[in-house]
Amino acid sequence: FLFKEYKAREYFKNLRAEMQMAKDLGYDFQSVYVGGGTTTILQDELIQTLELARKLFPHIREISCETDPKEIASPLFKNLQGLVDRMSIGVQSFDDSILKLTDRTKFGTGAEVYDRIAACQDLFPTCNVDMMFGFRGQSLDMIARDMELIRQLNPKQVTTYPLMVTSETRKSVKGMIAAEGQELSEQYNTILGTLQHYRQLTSWTFGRTGDNEGIDEYVIDHDEYLGIGSGAFSFLGDSLYVNTFSLARYGQRIQSGQMGTERRREFTKHQILQYRLMLSIFAGRLSRKYFREVQGVNLDTALLKEMLGLRLAGAIRQDPTDPDKLTVTTVGKFLGLVMMKAFYS
């Protein structure tokens, strides 16, 4: 949504009301992720919301927020220090031609963005820099230079998202900006080759070796999660719940005493197993023990076709030191990235 202050303030108010509803229903949380978009656009509202979250849910250990390169230059940005444990900055690229292609020159040039991150990344226990690849015309040299600048900045965490083009985007636009499959693979291999000093946490997330990265991959680490706010989604039991994407309908629901949930999709046991398998490949850690003890199934028989396909593709191999563990190969990590890209799109 295009920013309008009165709409944003009304939204924050409704969001806090839905947080109270979640509390009244008996929910509690250890991790909170605030995103996407520019969550720091009204810092006074965000601070009030985070303070309420910590009051309502005293077991919170980690709060993660998203921001953009323009907001981190604001003098008020420092007020979030002590409230936010992980700040994720949406950079996309330090290359001015890519910033122009994605209409992000409004956030500053690549050089300006670099300097701002260098000045603010020590404000938070974990600073994550979001980079993007998968653009047509984004050469391997461009990606290597971006990753070299990341190496110099040395943030605690780096996320390298592939460009995600939704089905609603016009086909002409897809053809103009999206890289083809082989090009995407070469770009990904360039990223892996230049971020070797980081530990790979998921197919697209990297953390500094030896650090406690404070990763916020709640969809991987928790079988269930609750989302509140317009456009949020939850996975509870066997169902995916989606909140309305309409700000007007969201406001109406909250003000009438209802939560924002508008759609529900029930998953079969087999679909849930497939979903958890996809997340395991994406996370780079596949455990027979998890499927046996948490899902109550034998992974190799319950997902016989899927496991056979992964083996034939060279995506997984047996860990020789542990019969319960399967190693996700470089091929598997790229496959996990492509599957998650398709899933989110």
C-alpha cells in the first residue's frame, strides 16, 4: 500500500487490538517477526506496538523487524535499539543499474546505502542484509561485486532472495526482469562461492561462522505459528489460515471484535508431510528422527516417491555418521530455493 499516515496509524491501532485478542485466547510466543515492507515507517507506533508485545507475551526472547535503507538514516532510528534483536535491511543490490530497474533509487545510491549500513549495523545484536538475485541482465560480475561489498561490511547475517514474480504480474514484465533457470543457477553458485566465510543456514540465508546468528526462520523451526495483521498467515494444527489483505475489511473485522482471519485451507496428512519435507530441504537439514517422533511416520515409506525423486536428482545423500540424518547437497539447496520461491509466489 502507498503510505498514508492516517491509514498507517489506524492500522497500528487495529494491530495492537488483534494482539490483545491473541493474548485473550491464551497464546504465548518466544519469537516475533514484524514484516514485510517498511515496518519502521512510523517509529513511534512501532515502538508502542513492540512494547505492548513484550508486555502481553513476557516469554518473548527475540523480535525481528524489517526496514529499508532510507529509514536507517533517520535520527529516530536509534530509538529502536534495545527493542529489536534482529533488524533486516532490504538492500536488494549495491549496483545502481539494478536499483534503477527495481525502482529503488529513491532509497539512495548503492554507495550511500553501503555507508548507512556500515554506520548502523552495530545498533542491534543481529543485523541482516537482504540481497536479491534472479534479474535478467544481472551479470555474475555484478553479483560477485555485491557479495564482495557484503564481505567488507561483514554483517552478522545475509539473506539472498531470488526474485519472486507472482502470477498477477503481467507476463511482459516477467519477460523483462526475470532470469531464466540456467542463469538463476549460475547466479546462485556465484553467491555460494563468494560467501564461503559464512555458514549457510538455509538455501538463501547465511550467518557469520561461530556467531549466534539469531535467525528468525519461524516457519522452519516451529511446526505451528500465528500471524496477525492484514495479509498475515498462520499454520495451526492441520490448517493454513490467511488474514484479509484488504485494509478496509481488516479494520472492520477488528472493530467488530473479530480477528483478521478470512480464509482457511485444511491440509491432509500427506500434504503436511510434503510441506515439512520441502522446509527440511530448504533448511538444509533432513532428519528421519523428526518425522518419526513429531509426525509419527517413517520418512522413507510415507514419502517414498518424493524421497526417490530427491535421491535421483542428487539432492540428498545419507550421512555416514548418523543413520537418522540425510545431508542436503548443493543441488538440493538450489532445489529448496526454487521450491520455496514457487511456494511463496
